[in-house]
Amino acid sequence: MNSLTPAQLADLEILARFIGLYCKAKHDNQQTPVPDILRRNNGQQLLLCSDCAALLEHGMKKRALCPLDPKPACKDCHIHCYTKEYRQQIRTIMAYSGKRMILRGRLDYLWHYYFKK
């Protein structure tokens, strides 16, 4: 996964933040660190539970292999590379974390949701 483009890396950093926020609120056994390439700009280590870490790893693999350029938002994609189980988990995480990030003043995520195609 060393050959990620800046766009792929940005998408994965957002995914890691969403999963991290959800995991911190819903799970109490965060012991698995996110990969070094997704470390936050301030150097903080993000820890996830094993289930959330597996979901992030799956998302990283799928994003790295995405054949579409430019990549559409997953909700608008016709390929649906996630399995139904993972897709439902991602929907749940996005709904939970997205609302909280916007309430915390992260309007850039609102921009990403509505205008990034």
C-alpha cells in the first residue's frame, strides 16, 4: 500500500477519522493502532478495536484497488466494492460520525459529502 495517491490518502484519512470517532464512542477496547501512513497531522496515534481496525484495513484495500478515476463518493458508486456486511457497517459509522463532526464545526466534511464527486 506504499503507492497511494494523495487523493487516496486523503480519503483514507477521512475514513480513519470517522471510524475512530465511532469506535471511541461505541467500543471500549481500542488497542490496535492505525497504520503509520494514516497518522494524524499532529502525530497522535489513533487506536481502534479489532473490529474497527479490520474495517479500516478492508477500506484501505478497497480504496487502493478502486479502478475509477476520479473516484465517486461510495454512495454514488455503481461498483459497490464493499460486501453487504461492510457496507452496512460503513453506513452506520458515517451516519453516527458525520453528524458529530458537523456539530463540532467540521464543515469541510459537509462540503465533502455534498460536493465531492
